[in-house]
Amino acid sequence: MFKPLAGKSLRATQLAAARGNLWEGAVRSGKTIGSIMVWLRYIRTGPPGALLMVGKTERTLKRNIIDVIEQMVGKKRCVYRAGAGEVVIFGRTIYVAGANDEKAVDKIKGLTLAGAYCDELTTYPETFFQMLETRLSVAGAQWFATTNPEGPNHWLKKQYLDRARLHLRRDGTLVETQDPDALDLARFSFTLDDNPSLPADYVASLRRSHQGLFFRRYILGEWCLAEGVIYDAFDEAKHVVDLVPDIARWMCVGLDYGTVNPFSALLIGIGTDDRLYVASEYRHDSRIARRQLTDAQYSVGVRRWLASYEHRGTKGVQPSWIFVDPSAASFMTQLWADGMPGVAKANNDVKDGIRSVSTAFGEDVLSIHRSCTGLLQELPSYVWDEKASAKGIDQPLKVDDHSADALRYGLHSSAHEWRHLLPVTSLEVAA
């Protein structure tokens, strides 16, 4: 199942002797397997003392790392104790923790550690990692980590990677600085091309499914600013249709709530041709109508819109889910009170949601009906906020983005229901 390490992956394992050792770069580039091999070696040969494994959440740590270790060494040598916050590898008990918010710091206060492994390091709060470093106080303690690139102003890039003593670069050259202020840190940078074992069609699909910012970061391994148009793969000539084909299932409505700002809802279905279709849009802009609506009036409007939508001679649709802007608690209560089925909070993870939509455009499995004028007007001007990027934060510019947000809510919240349409499971490749 696992091929022997070669090339840059093998070289990185040989160089990982610093206090801190970080594998960063493209998805599926071989960095995770290489880092795991070094971590398994450290579990066996490192100094005695407590060990810790960290992920964005404990769930993602198990999926990305612990499950892989179990496949590599067998279930008897890797025993995950769900609920206990521990995993036993080679007979050695290791603490596990998630670090998705500032409160995670409390999980490691007071620990004395001989080693740590960190998955998805850029997703941690800086305060957590600073605390983790102080906990690694056993003589000879080391930490090992993996991550995909973020912006060049991210705390990990500025405070750590730019100060690394040793750097195995993306082009394969090895640079070791003599700067006395350099950190005892070995940095290993990977691109997709560093994994020669991947099938050519798989690599081609990965390249298609990652566009713009995500192509530069997750394929080329660059630490680059989020700038320009977000959905640069969107092409009106390719992705806008005048007819919606037979729909196998009306999957969901993605809904962005607004009172002073526009209210937008998008009806999304899966066609019998195994493509996603944004078939219709309900939108109310109080600035244009010069009339604000109440929750009850919006509820009536949405229900009438769905009841009156006619497709292939059939009038009225009932999607499986109504994914609502999670900040609109009062409107969800109104929909529940009115007996609307399938109402749920949308997944509002902005960057992952943008990746879901980008993947759908990049793999050309998403089409939009021409009647969705609000969405079609917003997509070409839906851009990254350059001022936020300069501060190390990736977020869209909050201007004319209401239908774009509704699209993100709908597609990302239902990703598990349409990912099978993709040539490659692109929503799971960012390990």
C-alpha cells in the first residue's frame, strides 16, 4: 500500500534532526508519509517522556494521521482510545488534542513534553503553538509538523519558516544559514511534482480542480497572497445554461439572509447527467425595492418561490435541505414554525467553502441557469480582500457577495452528497 520513500521525501527524513522539523507545500506531495515515518522513528528512539499529537480537531488528526499510521503498522501497534484523548503506538501512550481555537491552549498547560507531532499547523492559533514550544522542555525534545501554505504574512511563515536554519527548497536545493539568530528549525518545501508515484490522470485532475489561489498554494506549494477574482475558473460561456435538464434530485437551497442587505436563496439540484445545477434564484434587495421584509414575509416568499418553480412540466419542488446563513437564527426559527422541512445551519467555513465551489467550477460539474441574475452579476466581482490579506487573513471582500455566499452555503454544506460526481475526491486532498 505504501511505496518506499524516494527523492525529496527520503532526503527530508534524513535531514529531520533539528528541534523543529516542518514539511510544507502541495497536497499529495509525499510530505505527510515522510513526516509520519520520522515520527514513528522518534516514538521508538526519542527521549523518554510524554508525547503529544495535535490536529485542527481530534477528528481530523485521526483521519489524516492516526488512521494512516494504523494502516502502516497494524491495529495491534496503533490503538486509538476514542474519548480518552490518547493513542498507543508501539506500546507508548501519546496524548492527542485539537487546536482549532484560542481555548485549546488550556489543553496543554502544565504538560512536560519530550516530543510533539502537529498536523495542519497553519490552522492553529499562534498562542497554542507558542505554548506548545514551552512545553517541549525534556532534554533533546523535538517537534514535527506538516502544513499546506497560506499567505506570506501568516504567523508561521513570518515567525518561524523565514527564520529556519535549514531549508530544503521547492527546487530541491539545500540552504543552511549561518545567521546566529536563526531558529533550530529544518524546513522542507514540496510541490506536487515531488511525488512521482501519483498516476498521471490523478495529477491532471488535481491540477484542474485547484484554481487561482488554491492552485498556487496546493499544487505549486507557494506562500502567496489571496488577491484578485476568487472564482477565476468561472466562465460564463461554459458555466451558464439556458435550459436545466432533468433533475434526479433537488438537493438543497443555499440561503443568505439580509434585511438592509439583499436576501438571496439558490435552488440547487443534481441532474440526470451527473452535474450540479443552480436552477433558480429568489432575491429581495430592500435597497432597490425600498421596502424591508420581516422574517415571516421572507418565509412566505421562499415557500411561494419553491411552490411556483416549474420544471419539465412539474410545478413545485421540495429540496432535501434548506441551508441557512448560521447567523440568521430568528429566520430559521420562523421557517421551523412555518413547517418548512430540512432547515439546517449552513457550514460557514469560508475558505473551505470557497474551495468546494472552486472545485465544482474547476472540474466543470457546476452550471448556473441564466435566470440567476444576482449570482451571475456577483461572481465576476467576487474578490479577495487585499487589506485582510496583508494582515495574514484570507477572506472575501464583503461587497455584493450575498448570492455568492448563498452558493457557498449550499455547495459546501452538501459536499458529501455531490463529491462522487468529481473525477477525483478533491475535497479530501488537502492532507
